[in-house]
Amino acid sequence: MSFRRALALAACGLAGGSVLFSAVAVGKQPARGGDTEPRPGGSSAAAAVPPAAAAPPGLLLLPPAAASCPPAPGWIERPAGTGGYWDSNWDRREPLALINLKKKNEETGEEELAKRLDHCKAKATRHIFLIRHSQYNLDGRADKDRTLTPLGREQAELTGQRLASLGLKFDQIIHSSMTRATETTEIISKHLPGVKKISTDLLREGAPIEPDPPVSHWKPEAVQYYEDGARIEAAFRNFIHRADAKQEEDSYEIFVCHANVIRYIVCRALQFPPEGWLRMSLNNGSITHLVIRPNGRVALRTLGDTGFMPPDKITRT
């Protein structure tokens, strides 16, 4: 069998989908009795492959790993399609989705449709700066007791200085209503005079979705995922989207919130599996920069940047 034929069989799952294999190009295969460990029960990988899909020299067919990803909550919409698919209407603001085609003027036809589409198109780019709160007192029993530490206040000063040094005209600062985020915002805002501040409960810390792979040191109750997950998803839908069609100039907005919220938002905005949010790590006072273009494309400029802080000021608590 030709090499191309073997690849085709591996890619289509042997035309039936009941048995799927991944094709991996390898060097010379070890001889019997070499480094290859036999499978339990005396079977081998080659024994599981039907004769029609036997690999040519230099090609190793591997069975797929069992999926360990937990079922996604109902509010997570999976785009139809294969890996690499980008849902251009992820924020439900694609122009064609905003107009009622049934009301198209029959006399002007396509010209009228084009005019209405143009009226719904975004023109500006949104720059989203996601700031993780500074270090805080972990011993506090209630939220009001979890205030910033002296080091945390220094970190917030450094973050504020960094944002001010960018020379951007920030439109607003939206922050979590939790004490550590509110205090971080107050310090940052001193470096950005005149920028309005808005507090919201949507950005409060929580458990967005069960992570995959799971971790042993952090296991919230299922009800916490149920309650927090819907709220944090609501924060994503409410704040992360392309600019309104009426917005003429690019905007620069700051969101001061929490590590779990930021990591989840990044996954959702980039259309990565949201269950992977815990694979990332963010320092206190770090800056994450998302860009949302008028056509709905999203880019991640920076993730958890603290390069503006001296090494002895960097923490991750």
C-alpha cells in the first residue's frame, strides 16, 4: 500500500468512523525484543489494526487517546465543524445576523440589503486590558477582610504606571466588586485621572467551568460551577464582543478582576476549549491585552504581562 493511501485511511477513520487512528511519521521501527513495550495481554498496536490499514515502513498508526474532557455546560455553544473552525458570529454581532431578511425591500432588492448590512457593520477596534488584582490578605475570613497587602499596593502602583506609560486614551475601568479588585482599581485610577470607574458583580471570582485535566488541590462543589459558571459566561457575553456599529473610534477599556475570570475569558475569546483555562497562570497585577477587530477577529497581544515589575515584586497568590 502506498504511503498516501495509508494517510488517507488514517484521516478518514477507515471510512466508517468506528476505528480511528492517528498517523505519525517515525524513523526505523525497533526490532522485536527492542525498546517497544508489548501491550497488556500480549497484544500489540499492529494487532489492533485491520489488515487493510497496515502501515508502510516509516509510518506508525496509533490508536487515539480516550477523551477525558467533561461534558460542557448547556450555556457553552460548540461551533459545528472540525478543529480549527472559527465561528465568525461568536458574539452574535455579525451584520448578516443583525438584520431581518424577511423585511428586505422587494423594489430595491440587493442594493437595500447592502445598505442595511453596511449600517450594521462595526467600524472600530476594541482593545481590552484585563488586569488581575494585586496580592491580598489570604487570611481574611470575609471578602471585606481580604484587603491588599503592602506589596499588593506596590504592585497596583506599578500596574497603574505601566498603563499610563502606554499613552492611550482609556475610556473606562470596569472592575469586580470584590474588595481586592476594588482596591486595585482605586490605586490604578490615580495614574489615569478622568477615566470613569464602574463596579460589577459579574466579574467576581468563581469557578467558571470544570477544568481539564482536573487538579487535586482545587475541587469546588458541582453547584459552584453551576452558579459561578453561568455568571462568568454572562460577563464574557456582556463585555467581550466587537464594537457597536455606532462606535466611530477605537476604544481602550480596562477590566480589573480575577485570575479564573481572565483565563476563562481568554479561552472563550480565542475559541479555545474553555475547559483548558486552568492550564494558564497569571501573576498579581498582570496585564492581558485582547484586541477585537471590526470583523470579529480576536487577537491576544499579551497574556499575564508583569515584565514592568522588578522580580522581587512579582507574586501569584
